[in-house]
Amino acid sequence: MYFREILGMEVAGERGDSVYLRAFGDYERASLKLTTAAQSGIGHIAYRTHSPEALERRVGVLQANGVAGEWTDGDLGHGAAYSFHDPDGHRFELFYESERYQVPPELRPALKNQPHRYPGRGVGVRHLDHVNFLAVDPAEDRVFLEQNLGLRLTEQIVLDDGTEAGVWLASNQKSYDVTYTRDQTRTRGRLHHVAFFVDQREDVLRGADIFLEHGIVMESGPHKHAIQQTFFLYTWEPGGNRIEICAGGFLIFAPDHEPVVWSQAERAKGQAWGMQTVASFHIKGSPPVPEEDVLLAAHGR
Amino acid sequence: MYFREILGMEVAGERGDSVYLRAFGDYERASLKLTTAAQSGIGHIAYRTHSPEALERRVGVLQANGVAGEWTDGDLGHGAAYSFHDPDGHRFELFYESERYQVPPELRPALKNQPHRYPGRGVGVRHLDHVNFLAVDPAEDRVFLEQNLGLRLTEQIVLDDGTEAGVWLASNQKSYDVTYTRDQTRTRGRLHHVAFFVDQREDVLRGADIFLEHGIVMESGPHKHAIQQTFFLYTWEPGGNRIEICAGGFLIFAPDHEPVVWSQAERAKGQAWGMQTVASFHIKGSPPVPEEDVLLAAHGR
Amino acid sequence: MYFREILGMEVAGERGDSVYLRAFGDYERASLKLTTAAQSGIGHIAYRTHSPEALERRVGVLQANGVAGEWTDGDLGHGAAYSFHDPDGHRFELFYESERYQVPPELRPALKNQPHRYPGRGVGVRHLDHVNFLAVDPAEDRVFLEQNLGLRLTEQIVLDDGTEAGVWLASNQKSYDVTYTRDQTRTRGRLHHVAFFVDQREDVLRGADIFLEHGIVMESGPHKHAIQQTFFLYTWEPGGNRIEICAGGFLIFAPDHEPVVWSQAERAKGQAWGMQTVASFHIKGSPPVPEEDVLLAAHGR
Amino acid sequence: MYFREILGMEVAGERGDSVYLRAFGDYERASLKLTTAAQSGIGHIAYRTHSPEALERRVGVLQANGVAGEWTDGDLGHGAAYSFHDPDGHRFELFYESERYQVPPELRPALKNQPHRYPGRGVGVRHLDHVNFLAVDPAEDRVFLEQNLGLRLTEQIVLDDGTEAGVWLASNQKSYDVTYTRDQTRTRGRLHHVAFFVDQREDVLRGADIFLEHGIVMESGPHKHAIQQTFFLYTWEPGGNRIEICAGGFLIFAPDHEPVVWSQAERAKGQAWGMQTVASFHIKGSPPVPEEDVLLAAHGR
């Protein structure tokens, strides 16, 4: 299985037609929920709030702003959650009560400051890093998350006509944890990728060797993004979603950090050390839509 | 010069008998102030607050707690600062107004999300990472910083007799930025080391090659600490202070993180992948004191 | 200067309109000769023989096989050389007398088993690794080098029609030191690239950061070739020649090693962890020829 | 099992009370033979000759020099071998006929120039790298191997009294494949360590993480040796032999390479980037002898 054998994650539990997974550095019980489905794509993203009060405060803001939402009973690993959708149609959840991971004896780490032992199997991802949604209008989602969740814009792409082609948002020192880039097929609610973090750039390179041995399709990388300076490798998991393995990047220490704005001309220079990424990277999402093929054909593929 | 040629830092300015330096990822004008002095040691550590209001709030707390302190006019790169001492006698400053680094044309980076260009010279440190003070009683300083600055304990060493032999404190997601470890000579106000961050463990290894070529004394490392999992290399700069080059470690995402407590027995297992570090690492600080030689002799050196 | 400041090489001497360079691990005085010229391209490649007797033996074989050639007086760093051309028109030299590098005090290494100190400047290449020629018919050159120099074929690309599209030849345990790939413009005597070795894949990644900061065009990589498993990065030096920075690969220990043959279908799978390299990589050489533009246009560029 | 699960080797076969193992880059069927025994230590080292003629030639030299020896029928993976002992009493074998590894479908690599797939399990060693014997008088063994096997001395330690405390010998471009260092217990025929190669220094660091998780004792490293510049990590396998994981080093391209001689004073400076290695590293071998404890006690352990 891609997530367990190749990425090196562990199964944290099963419920209904879902299996829950975790990486060795995730402090909560589970970080990824895989559900049997007719097509690929992302079900929801869940953010844990800083405190029970913060959860109440955020729900209050959402309600005051007229955002439709509802409380759910929670899920394996976390308690009651407030569910709502961003303007592009992706489902979000907010919760505070979280089941701290209890390590079984066979996964007990040598170093007690680590949730479970380093797998020594496959890529060995440390933790869930970020989610990149596709959106018809990333600016709309940016404003929504700034106003309702208090997220902070750290970098963005602004085209010559003023369109925001991409926005990177952070909740804290980590320079982003949710991203929206433009869906060129103009479909709502799709996923670009989910990313898992590894400690070293060399782990990404070793990951490429492992993906190659397992016949996993790599789409782009290993390379370093200009935006956010993340060192990346994009693969397609067997269920049809794009998964990034990432390393590096940097923290933002400035409390008064101003968003870095990339212009259309700067983007045209190439994202990866000045080199271009493949057309499919800018077009394909999950679930797939027929418009992708039209766009890919226009790019000569 | 050690800091410029070997670490790869840039000179940010000079004033009086001080020279100010910065690393390529430091967003403020300067991160290190070197002052001509009769002996080694640390003059002060300065923390930037999150906002002007936070600065006022902290000064209010210090005053309410009866901590002696005074306002200073600021320094090259930052505005008015409030100066006080921790119980062990190290001087702290708090400020908010900070001069954002203005990059000169010759240091302009290829990637605009980086303060200045990657030096491609020497070790290439990215930013000031943390300061490790020595203290007669680390617990006393821990309580002081928790109560007055709102710092959070993330890891600590507690000996069998209850003594806190080391404390690691954080202000945010980065798992520590100030540390106190016990001064075995029982002298107050000394420094153990100042640390600079590099992006990859491999940069630390390459750093060791560079230090060797320049005849810089390396004391310990490259190895991985059990505590905080930092990958480290300790050197002595020509002025007589211990400088760490570090990489790796991890972020703390749990808002309800509980401090990791290392017992005397766990510490005795060895800090570096289960191996021992040299005795001088646990004894020497700056400025040097005669008691160090007595202790080193007792360890057979 | 690209070679000195960016690659981290040293100037080994100057003579006439040529400057000679060396990398820190090159045991001979110089490994690269740069000559002022009206156009880019490679002047010659020089092989040192294993002994004076081997030199005589090789010249005898060349003469017996009717290959035109002549003795020259040598060059800066080496003695008398026998000069001849391969069937595609590249000039070769063979020599034995070589000036062992005498390190000046300022470049004396900390470790005496290293010719000069690690530069700690730029990419820090260790030694000249290999030369990749373009040829109208690589098979013709392969047979020539096997028969006249006793080189050994280690890997090759054989298309469905039997054409050898690429040949990799070795003189010893290192798995190749000279390569011929097909010149799609059908021009004779051109260069594809010259490669310099670095110790770690991470040095190649760091090299990409350095090239980016210096505005050096990177064409392809960092990636791992399927053939020979070399980890690579291709750049264009200001003089118009393609320079590879490489790491990794493997040694050949089998005295009865059989060449690895890559079929057309295998090549079509993509060279770099299953991904494609850019069209220019397969078309451009030095000196440039007008046919390149026609071919590039056909690839949609 | 240490070799299979932790180092990532594969079982190549079993015969009698021996199990044979191989690493993913070993081109022969097996590179390591583990035999049930009452004590630790090395049974023999086997060298493959360059050709059948070379085998005959070497046996002829041994016999002409009056070295006692005998032909054996071979072993799993190789044909008839000539067996003899070096002056210190270690058993050697020479053979030519070798069974080239036939990869089973489940281990077929993605890249056909690699014997079997990269394991993605444990440390992931590429090939057997070298053997380091202990000897009462390394010089005696050096002369023996130079004269009888034609090996070449590449580096050595010569003490002030002329004693050779260590000798490194090579058969080709790889800078050593057999080493003798002085047995301070003055016991004959012991082993210091067997070493396996990994591709990157980062693999050694990752290896340390994996050994720690498995409770494997690490004795020294990860560090870089001054001699040969090998990046190393020494562990003790459960059977009681020291195993090195190594990376880096360099090739020797000079046909007229002169041995690098390290003096007593140079050695005293510390081997690992100028730092000292632990006393046990210089004293312990396998099988263990009581004299080790006496020497260790004298070093304060």
C-alpha cells in the first residue's frame, strides 16, 4: 500500500469504509483519513484550534459572517467539529478535542520526544505538512480564510490583470499550511495535492529512488520551488490524488511579515531553480475532469 | 574572520567598538553584535515582541513582579528596548521597533522571499537559532521566563534529586529558542553557546570540512542530540565563545504540548545517538573560570 | 568567473591565450584548459597513460591501425603527447609525463591525502569526471576507442534499427570517463558536455542554489540518470559550453562486466526517475549550428 | 536480523550452518557468509582475481614464495579457490569462477544496471566495501600482500620508532579494500571490522537513526576519518563483530600514486575532523580477548 509501505506511515485505526493513517511525527492519533469512494479528490480538511475558546470564537465569527455550517460528533481521533465550506466548495472542519497518540510497545521510539519510532521503511515521512486546493478564484478563498479563520497570507501570485493565481496561507511560524492555486479547468472544489514532510532534501531524493522501484508515477521534482522555497517531489498515489513529498522551506519569524508578491513575469521565469515544470502540474487535479484533456492537448501533450 | 568568511555572514553595520552581523535568512538588519571586550561571554540577548502592545504588556508584568529594569534608546537596527536581568544575571532586552533589512544591490537574492542572497561562501548559516545560557539553577530562570515573558517549557532534564539540570524554552512553534543548562563551576551569568541554523544536516558535515580547513577547533559533533533532536556541531570562535551550527529538530504543533522530561538515567545513556559527548562540553563556558580546570582534571583531562 | 568563483576551481597557470584550472581533488597540475576562441566547443581531450610503456604501446597500436597522428611537445602540466583524432573528428592526446601538483602554502589542505584545500567557495567540485562528445555515429567512435585505447564499453543505447544512440566507455573501475551520444544535427566534432564531480548529491542541490544566485542558466536536473545512475545538473557556462555537475553513480568491480544495453522502448520511458528531460538537452551542442533551431522548433520550442 | 532487516541486505542462500547475504549493488551472488560459531571473528576473506590466468599467476607466486596453501572446491556462489594465510594468521581465498547474481522477479530493479532493487528497508547498504584486520605487525602483512597479491599501499601510519601502526592497501582505483591496524592486545588473527558502503553521507546519518531505534550499539561516528576521508559509523552486530557503514572517500587516479604517510604527531591530532575517537575503537577486536579489559581500564574505562 502506497501510504503504509512506500511513505512509511502507520495505520491508526479503521472505521466504516475508512482507514486512518499517521506519520511518525504526528502528535495526534491520525493525520490522514482514506475513504473508499467512486472517484478521487479530498473529502475535507480539519484544523485543530489553539484552545476550546478559540474554537468557540471561530464558530462565532463564521456564524456572524453568515457562513452555513453545522456541528458534527467528531471522528476517530478527535471530538466535536464544526463543518463548513469555503467559497470554492471545499469542506473544512474545526475541532479542539483531540486524542493524543498512544504509542503501542512495538512502535515505541528510542527518543521520547517523538510520537512513534522512525519507520526505516519506505520514504519515512514525518508529518502532514499542507494541503493545496484548486479554486476558480483563489482570492475569494484567501479573503474567506483571513476573515473567518484568521489565517495570514504569506506569499501570492498576482497576474498582470490583478487576478490572484495562487495564495499561500499560514496559521503560525510555519510559512504555509493551506494553499489555493487557480483551477484552469474552472471546476470548483478540487484538490491539487496533499503534502507530507521529510526531514532532509536527501530524503526526497531517496524517496524518488523508492517510488521508481515501486512503479509509482512521479510527475515533477525533485526540485526547489521559488515560492516558499520548498524542496518537492510530486507523485500520484494509486487512488488518483497527487501527493507531494517536501522538505526544507523556512519559518517566518517577523510578526509584521508582508506577503511576498510574485508577478506574472516572475512566474514566467520558471518555478524550479529557473526551470519549467510540466504542463500537467498546472492543469490536473482530483477528481479529474474532461476539460483537463483539452488543456493538455493545447500544451502539446 | 570567523563569522564573515567561515560562517558566511555579512556585516550589517558598525558602531563604536561593535560590529553587527547578519545571516542570509535574518529578516531584521542584524542578529549578532560583536563588541571588543577584555574577556569572552555574552553581553545580552534581545527578544523582539509580537507587537508594540505586547512590549508594553511584558514591561508591565516585569515591573509588577518587581524586576529591576530600564529603558534604553535602542541599538543599530532596533528602537527603544527594555533591559533587565534574569535571576542568574544574564542581561535581556525586549524591543518591538525593528529596522527591516534593506538589501544592497550586490546582495539581492534570486528569490525575493529571502532577505539576501545565499552566500556560497563558508558554512552558509541561514539565521540565528538559539542561545544556551549556563546557570547555577536553571529552574529559577525557567520560572522567571515563564512568568515574565510567557515562554513555554518544551523539554527539561530532571535529576533524581529533583534538580533541573537543563531547561528548553520556546516562544512559538519552533521548539526552543533559549536554553539554560547547569553551570558545574557554579558561576553566574555565563554563556554555553550561541547557535546558527543551516538548512540541511549535510550543511553541518560540510561545515566540519570547512572548519577543519581553517584550523577552527571543533569540540563535539556532528551528531544528533536526543533532546530536541537537533543535529549539531560545536566549535570555538577565535574570541573564545562556543558556537553551534545546527540543523533539523522539529516543530511543536500541539497547543497543549506537555514538556518532555528526561531523567538522570536517560541522560546517562549518552546524548548523541546513545554515545557520550566530551567532558569539556559539560564544563566549559564563557568567560572561562578557574573552576573549569579543576573539573576537567577530575574527568581525566 | 564561472570556473573559479562559481565552481570553486583554482587557476593552475596561464600560457598564451589559455588559462589552466584545477579542482581540489585533481592530482595533476591542471585538468581544464580554457582558450580564447571565436566559438564554443572542445579543443581536445587528453588521457594520461598508466606508464611510459603503455604510452608507447598505444601509439604503436594507433600507427599499426593507420590512424594519423603526431607527437607534440606537451603543454603546461604535462610532457610530450601523441595527438590524433577520433572518427568523428574530436582531437585526443595521450601522454604519460605529468607534473604532480605542488600546493602553495595558502592552499595547503588540513588533510594531506588531498591535493589542495576544500575551497568552501561556490559549488566546490572535486575533480574532472568525464567528457561527453556528440557524434554522427557513436558506434564508430566506440569501436575506435576499444581497438586503439583499450577502453571498455559499460553501457549503451541501441535503437530498434540497431543504431547505437549512445555509448559509455571506461578505462578502469570508474564506470565511464568518455561518452558519445548521437548528434541530431549530424554535425561532426561537437561537444555535448564536460562534467565535474562533487562528493554528495546534496552538493549538486546546493550547486543549483548557487547557480541561481549567479544567474547561470540551468538546463536540466538535479535528477538521477537511469544510465549510469549519475545524479546530475546541467548548466551553460558563459563561454557557451554545457557543464555538468555530477555525483553518485557506482563503480564496476566485475572484471567480466557485460555492457548494459538500453533499448529504444526503455529510453522512451524517460531518463530521470522516469521523467523526461527537456528537448534542448538532446539537440544542443557546442559550437552551436543552425540545424539546432530547426530541430528545437519541431519540438515546439 | 541485523543484516537483513537493519542493513537491508538479502539472503542469497544457505548451506550447512551458514547463511549467505548480499547487498543490492553486489554483482556476485553473495558477499557475506555468516557461520554459526562459538565465538565472533572472521573466517576468511575471499578475493576474486581479474581472470583465470591471474588466479594461476597468483597461486604460482604464493607457491614460489613458499607460502603454504591448498585448493578448495569453492563455496556457494564461487568456484575453486586457493586458500592460504597471511603472516598474522588470517585466512585468505583467491578464486575466479563466480556465479553472477540472478535476480528473482520480486527483487528486479527498475534500473537494469543495478543487480537488485534498492531495498527501501533499513540502512540500504550498496556493497561490501572493505575488511580491516588487526595484526601484531601490520608491516609484515603489507609486504606479504604487496609481494604475493600485487596490492598497492595507498596510506599508512608510521610511528616515531618506525613501526607501521596501520596500512591501507588497494587493488585498483578504489583507494583501499583491505586494511591492517595494530592489535594492541598483541593477539594474532583478529578482526577489527567489516565495512559496507552506502551512497551518501546522509545515508550514514539516517543509519544512525535506524540503529538507535533498533537498540544497536554504536561505538563511534558518524564522522569523517582523516585517513582515506571515509565518512564512517561503527556498530556492533549481535554476533559480536564490529560493522562499519561508510560513504564518501575518493578514487585514486594516479598510476604513480605515492603512499600518504601519517606520522605519530599527525595521528595524535585526532582522526575525526580533529576530534578523538573512543578508546574502545583502538583496543577491541573480535573475537574478544582478556587483554582488552586491561587496556581499557588503563584508559579509564
